Amino acid sequence: MNPSLAESIGVNTNNLLISQPNSTENLFSMIDTLTRNKSITVVVVDSVSSSEIRKKYTRTFLDGKSDQVTCGGNALPFYAAVRMKLFKKALLKSRDKLLVLGSV
């Protein structure tokens, strides 16, 4: 993650926890602990498909509501309250200052 870029689009990096767990199981364990303790209010996971599964096998899950395939096995739909798919559409600038990254 680039902290300068995050700050330029309005992210308060002083209140941001960044973690890079070494496996998908550790990722979900950490999320479970933090949310049960109400230590955090929002969790964003980037690149679930690049997280290593400890058992070294890969499965895909199709939830039936969408034609999109989600990597990460059967666990992800149980942990994800909101899942967003973002695409870069446009940059909104004012006098060479980036205001917002538009998405669809």
C-alpha cells in the first residue's frame, strides 16, 4: 500500500490498521478476533485470491446469485457482509488535486 496515495484520496492513515497475514486462515482468524472485540468498524480485504491457503489447494465458489466466481473456497461468503466489485471509471480533479476516484 502507498500511504501517500491513500492520504491523497482522503484516507486517514493514522487510524488505519494494515496487516499482511501469511495465510487465508490467519486472515479470517484475525478478522474474527477484531470484529468480536469491536476493535474495528470496517474491514477491507484486498486480493483474497492471492492469499495462500495453508492446505495448499484451491477451490472456487459460485454463490448462485451472480455469475462471478469468488476465489477462496467456501469460507468467504460466510465472512463477507458486503462485497463490492470496483472498476476505475474516472478521476475527478480540481486544479491538479485528486478529489475522488470514480467507480462503477
